[in-house]
Amino acid sequence: MAGEILRFYNRTLQPFYSPAYYTRYMNIRKQLTTFAAIGVLNTAIDITIYTLLIWLTVPLLLAVIMSTTIGMICSYFLNKRFTFKTDRQPIVQFIGITITGLWVLQPTAIWLLIQLFGITSTFGLSIAKLAATSISLVWNFVWYRIVFRGTKKKHLRRRVFSWLRQLGSNQRPIG
């Protein structure tokens, strides 16, 4: 009976309580929290610049493009530095992912929600925009994690080469 309980624990529960699982879970949780905080900051920057440009009578389309571009640049540097803590410079991939989220996924999701639910009110359109933004947020986080990954591999390589150097320096003379 005790052996069965131990086997059950090792197969099902132990992976969730292992230090490696906990570290990975906490890492993703910390990244999500940082990503969300940076997203709120970028949204505030975007809206502030957009409002300022509209107040300065800049044409609407130009104001949208300028404010989202400045928000995207801030997002790149803040996420690179604080969320994913990497030294990689994947600016082209970052822009592609962000533009896809902003200008493809969000309009498509809003259009689909309007078609599916027959949304016509301003409140309904705001809810559709919020839902589309949520879809874009998940899209961005998943792809940013993939694009910004890389620094950890360097550290792993350093560790492996360091281990091999130590192994090579402890050679015993033959004979």
C-alpha cells in the first residue's frame, strides 16, 4: 500500500512540487505580471500621445500611427530589458508580431464579434475591442517569449563548456 502511494505521488503530484516546476511556474508568472504592467504603461503612453496629437490638430490616421509606433518602441525596449531580460535584438520579429496583433488580429476579432453577435452599440463595440485586445495580448506574449528566448541558451553553453574545461584540466597522466 505504501509503495502504491509513493508511486502515485512520484507519477502525479511530485512534478508539481518539484523545484524545477516551481521555478518555471514562478518565472512565467513573473514574466506575465511584468508584461501586463508594461502593457498598461504602453497603453497610457499611446493614449497620452494620441490625445496630445489630436489636440495639436494632427490628422487622425497620422496620430494613430505615430502613437502606436511610439508605444511599440517603448514596448520593445521595456519588454527586452525587464520582462524577458535578454541581450538579443529581434527588432524585426518584434515589429512583425506586434503589427500582426495590432493591425490583423484585433480588427479581425472585432469584425467576427460584430458579425457573430450583431453588435451595434458603442458599449458593445468597446467590449469587442477589449476582447480583441485580450486576444492580441495572448498572441504577443506567446510569440515574444519565443523571440526573446536565447540568453538562457548562452548560459547553458557556458556551463557545459566550463564543465568540459574542468573535466579536461583534471586529467591524470597515463602510465
